[in-house]
Amino acid sequence: MLHVVEPYVTWGFPNLKSVRELILKRGEARVKNKTIPLTDNTVMEEHLGKFGVICLEDLIHEIAFPGKHLQVISWFLRPFHLSVAPHATKNRVGFLKGMGSPGCRGERINQLICPLN
């Protein structure tokens, strides 16, 4: 599946600081087909407590350092999009100029996340 979307997306390995900033700013949960912002630990304890995740820091740690319950936690979280940089413009094909090329960035994904969060 990744080969199909490879020319259109960028990915990498974010560090703990980047994951924490993303979850704290944009994190939302999917509970009974409703979107709930991740501001209250009781929601996480109620739905993820049986997996050992009782607070926001446990959730962040489980995502940054994948554990055995990562798939359950990823279904609990809603996907989010990053902002578009104000200086970015689209070229003829639709890719954003100035943001670099799509594909795997490895550890350099943190340099992209910081200004777009």
C-alpha cells in the first residue's frame, strides 16, 4: 500500500518531543463514532485502561516507542493533518514547492513537523 501513495506523502521516524507536541495540539479520540479532544484522562482510562494506558503521557509513550498495544491505540486516535506552510506554493503537478520531496525522510521528519504543527 505504501508504494501506491509514496509519490504523494512523506513519512519518517519522529522523536518523543514531536509526538508529544502533535498529540497535545491535534490529538482527538474516536469514541462511539464521536470525536472527543484528548483533554481528559478519564476518557483514556475508561477505553484504554485495560491495556495499561491511563493518562496522556502513557498514550504518547506508547506511540513514540511502539508497544504491543499500538494497533488498539491507533484505532482509538483520529487521524490529523498538519498545517500548510505559509510560504509553500503548488507546482503544476500539485506538489508543494519548498517542502521538499515526498518519500521517506527518516529522522529529518522532525524538521518538517516543527513549523507545520
